[in-house]
Amino acid sequence: MNRIRLYWILQILGWGSFAFVNIFFASLSQGITAVQLWAFVALAAFYLISTHALRHVVKAYEWFKLGIFRLLIQTLLSLLALAVVNVLAQILINLAFGTLNPAEDFRALVIVVNLFVSFLYYSFWFLLYFLFHFLDNYNNSLKYEAKINEIRLNHLKSQLNPHFIFNALNSVRALVDEDPEKAKTAITRISNMLRFSLMMDKKQVIDFADELATVKDYLALESIRFEERLEVIYQIEEESYNYRIPPMMLQTIVENAIKHGISNLVKGGLIEIKCREGLQEELYIQVKNSGFLNTNYKNVKKSEGGHGLENTKQRLKLLYGDKASFRIFNSGSQFVITEIKIPKQRITLE
């Protein structure tokens, strides 16, 4: 179920139950008029609106990223302020519905009790909201850990794939007599890539520079295999190096471009990687490759290469929610473009 929808269902059920319980006990003790009934409903509606406003503040100012001491202080002050506002709202509601009893409702003891009860209700709501947030993040963490393990295994499988090793070693073998220094460099690149795969472990994000270095090693090896059939262009803005991205994300996209684009073209083609910073501190990554995207790509089986991009989309969703985006599309009839947007923010799944 959608989280927003679930939130509203729980809000309405919770505060609806609050109104029902108050109406039930009031009718048992002294009977209740229609006006008093609607006064209880109005009070429940105020609780619903005020707690929703608190939730908006918590999300907008990212309270759950604060230190525990600061979070505790801000929470207590906010709950106390809401309790005071709630007591005032109760007086206004009673005044509006004609149920106000000045001799009783304005007594200091009654006001203090109402303040304390309101504070308890708000505290209980915030505790439930905090627990829901914690459990939801914990659930996402488990999903992410499972997904990153799957990504790692898939990547190791592709890197250790006999075809990959065969092509890489054949390229190196051809260079041993022809250009020994270049052969040594190629072996170093293979070693770097395999070491990076093994060291990635369960990291959620890594420095953009580290990911780009691995991509450059990979494309350098492929350049040996394709020779003049592969042209590689990098357009990397300096600000891009200030970002951290999910490991193997850019690598997966480039491998996909080689496998489903360049490899299928007799004359080879172009791989162009562009990275820039957006106006609202987000990293835009664009990989452009020669080729044509099948219009039924979404229905391609994972065994045919669809698992890499699907995993990339799921990882972005788990890490950044709706703040990240992914899309792949044809640019004319000769190029395919893959675009990713990643926000510059702390990861909440750590």
C-alpha cells in the first residue's frame, strides 16, 4: 500500500476513534446532545490537522537527521506549543458550539489538566509516528541490503563471465609482443576492476571519482577489443566530484551501452558520458551510446540484459525515493540516452 495513503487511513482511524470514545463515554455519564457530539468531532478534526502540520514540519526540516539531544528538545517544545494551542482551540470550539461554561472551563486546574491531557495525546501520536518512521526505514534497509547483495553477485558474475575474461585476455595477449607496456597497463586495469568489485562490499554510496575511475578502466579495455570501432568522450564538470553515488551504477549503464549498443553495430559507435550539477544541488549523469532502444525494452527478460537497469532503478528508489530519477530513451534513430538524477543529501538508510 502507498505510504501516503496508509498514513491518512491511520490518521482518520486514530482520531476518528478518539472522537468515538469521547462521545461514547460522554453519552454514558450524562447524555449528549447533537451540538456536543459535533463539538467532539471538531476537536478530533483539530487534532488531525495539527498533527499533520507537525508531520509536515518534521519532514520539511528533516528532524530525524538531527542529533538525539536536539531532536528531543525540539520535539518537547513543539508538543508543548501544540498542547497550548489545543487548549485554546477547545475554548473556541466550545464557544462556537455554545457549550462553553466559563465558571468551569476557565478554572486554573481545568486548564492545567486539559494542557496535560493534550500534551499526552500529542506525545503518544509523535511516538507512534517515530516508531513508524523507524520501522519503515529499517524495512528499507533490509530491502537495500538484499538488493545490493544481488547487484554485487550479478556484477561479479558479469565481470568473471568467461566471455569477458576471454576477450580481455585475448586483447592483452595480442599486445604482449606488439606493445608490452600497453599489455601491462591492460592487466593493471583488469586487476583494478576486479579489486573494485570485491571491495565494494555493502557500501551504499561511494565517491563519484572512484566510480568514474572504474568506468574508465573498463572502457579502456573495451577500446583494445573494439580498436577504432569505439569512440569514448567524457564531459565531466568539476562539481560532479563533490557527489557520492551508488557503487557500480554508472558502470552498469556503460556495460549495458556496450553490450546492447556498440557490440551490435558492425562499424561500432560512440560512448559519451556527461556529468553536471543541477541548479538545486543534484547530479545529472547522461550516458549516450550508438544504437537503438527496442520499444518493447520493458518486456525484455532479465536473462537478456534487462536486470542491470531494473536493479539500478530499484536502488535509486530505495536510497532517494522520489528525489532521484531514471530514464532511457532513443535520441533520433542512431543514439540511446540514459539519464539519471541524484540529489546531494545524506542517505537515511545507514
